[in-house]
Amino acid sequence: MQARYQATLQPEQGRVTKSHRQQRCKRFFQTHPARSAPPSPLASWATRAQAGVLSVPSAATSVGSVHMQIGFCTDPATLATLPFRPECDFIEGHVVNFLAPEAPDSDFAPRAGALRACGFPMPAANVLLPAALKCSGPDIDYARLDRYAATVFRRAKEIGMTLIVFGSAGARMVPEGFSPTKAFEQYVDILRQFGPLAEENGVTIVVEPLNRGECNLVNTILEGAEAVRRANSPAVKLLIDIFHMLRNGESPDDIVKVGPLIRHAHLAENKDRAAPGTHGDNFRPFLRALHRTGYNDRIALEPIWTDLPNQLPGALRALRQQLADSGYSS
């Protein structure tokens, strides 16, 4: 399927102006000040940080930083259950579960409050769309997508989030019998629709290629780069996920080919989508390629945790060691 649509991609198009749908969705923007939430068990971290005891990085410190910023995918509620403060720089959230774009602002306000209290920035969130909100195939609900996107980017701006990961395997899965070429064009068109809204709110959408076992549209980083180029928006860039590259058998050299488009990275081991250090996967060829591109922003662990409190410290140590072995400052 990928070969069929990849072979028929058209030349890059010019930047698309804001459509009627984009104008309509702006009317959904409203300002709702977030209400304060009860203190989190981790609130003392933020207090100590303000007193200078801890250094809590801001969401904007990664660009141009000396060290690669390391984080992991979680939420403030899960973070609060840990018996220790993780030795990382940020956490990455979940659009559907944390930003809750189709829930009222009154439901989102306590989540925003918990984030402020937890002592970590959340500069990114993944899973842009729920499985039922299609971005390919015959059942795309553009009006719902407009409303949804307007809320996502507004709430992201409210909490200082600057990256939204567009993976969403269920939403972009191409139905059987539907043209893969047309599905790719639909995906690119939605990137073009979302791009101006994201840009207005200081957010970058990063396209996440997904392995062929999870999705049948935009699987490799070269295909992801083609979608980014075709979208032709400063607010649409690329994510490199080494787990998906391993599953696909992709070459680390492909990272160098798409280097200027990269704005975020994910990582997990190939077998069982385990945390780094579990089975001993060697990420160094991919990390060295990433280093060659000059990328030095953020990388987030996105494994399937089976025992987060016991696995997280070792996973962070394993990633730091491999980053250091690959040329990144330790």
C-alpha cells in the first residue's frame, strides 16, 4: 500500500491560504482563565524550585541548550504517585486524555492546575486525535475537526505547550478499499488546515510516522518528511521515533536525510516496546545520526511501562549513557 501512494505523490504545492473552515473554527476561540486546583503531592517541588533549591527547566529552554532535554510520557497524576522526583527535564502529555479537547474548560482547569503544581514543564503532548475522529477515508467530519483543533491549540498555549504530536494510528488508518493516495492527500490537507491555527498559538505540529504493524498511512520517516514538505507550513515539522524505525527496519541514515525538518524525538526498545536498558537495544546508530543533523532539543521515552517506579531511573540512565556515547554532552 505504501509503495502505491508513495509512487504517485505530486510535486510540492504552494502554501495554502486560510480556508473558510479555518475562519469558522476561529470563532470557537474563547478565553477561560484556568481555575486553581488543589495542591498536588508534588507541589513542594515547585515551591522548592522557586526558592532556588531545585532547577526546573522552562518549556522553552531546549532550543539551543547545551544538553539534550530528556523526558518521558506521563501526566501529573501519575507523576504524583512516584516516591521520588525523576531525574529528567520535562514530561510529555496526551492530547486526548490531558488536554481533553471535547470536554468543557471547567474539566480542563484542574488538569492545568495540577501541571502547574507538579514542578515539571509539559512542552509536548501526543495522540492528537481519538480513533473515532478520522483524518482519512470517507468519514472525515471537518466541522468537528475544526472545533477540536481550535480547543487543542488554545489550551496548549494556556499551559506553555509548544509541540503537538500527530500520530493517532486509529484516526489515520486507511479503510480497506479506500485509495491510499487519496488518504495521503487527505492527511496532508488536514495538516494544512491545522497549521495556521497552530502557528497563531505558538505551537508546532510534529508528524509522527508509525510502524506498519500499527498503521497503514505515513509509516517511515521519509514518508513523514514528504507529508511535512507538502503541508508547506512553518508550524508543521517531523518527529523521529526510534522505536517505530526499529520496527520498520529503517536505516539510521534516513535521519540525516530529513534533518532540517526534525523538531522532536521519541524512543523505546523494539521488543515489547520496552524501556531502554530492558533488552539492551543499541540506539547509538540512530542517536549518532540525530547528532549529525545538529538536533539538540528534546527526546522523550515512550515505552510501555510495566513497573514505572522501578523501571524509570534505569531507563533514564541507559538513555543518558547512549546519548553520551553518541556525541551528546552528558
